[in-house]
Amino acid sequence: MSSNVLFFGWNRSVPGRERMSAEHFQSFGEYLTAQQRRRLIEKADPDTADFIRALLHSAARPNEMQAARVSDFDARERTLRLVSLKGRGEERVVRRWLSAVAETLGGR
């Protein structure tokens, strides 16, 4: 068992550990490369692969996409109405413009 422990909080880093904290948090902000995304989709079951594609092409949050219904899609405007809850339960409604590729996902 290791004797080294790194604590994270909302305030300041532990003195002397600032660099390590910054490197750790930077890893949370990294994105998958195109090759990594392709491999993830290839390995996923068909429904999960469609869900991942929908997230990639719409920039929606997973909970927003999960709650989306067919009636939220506006074919004329090429938008998807997404609803999520913020803070104390207030609705956050956004419209995402979809790429042509994203529009084809519903036809599978």
C-alpha cells in the first residue's frame, strides 16, 4: 500500500503539490482523438454506438440526449430541443443545430 496521498478540493492545492494537482486535473479536460472515438464506437454494442454518435454530432450532454424524444427534433430547422434540470430543478432548454450526419442517426 502506498504512503503517498493526493487530496483535491475546491480551494488551494496542498503546498508543494500544485504542479501534480494541475497535471491531474488537466487529464480530465482531454478529449478522445478521432482514432480513439472510432475504436470506442466499433467496440460498443449497436445502441451504445448510436448514443455515442448522437453525443458527438450534437454536443449534447448525456442526460439531455437520454431524455430527448422524436418530437424534440425539428427537421425543417435541423435542430434538436434538449431539456435538462439545473440547480434546484429549474429547466434548462437549449436547441442544438445538428450536422447532416447527426440527422441520419435516427434512420437506423
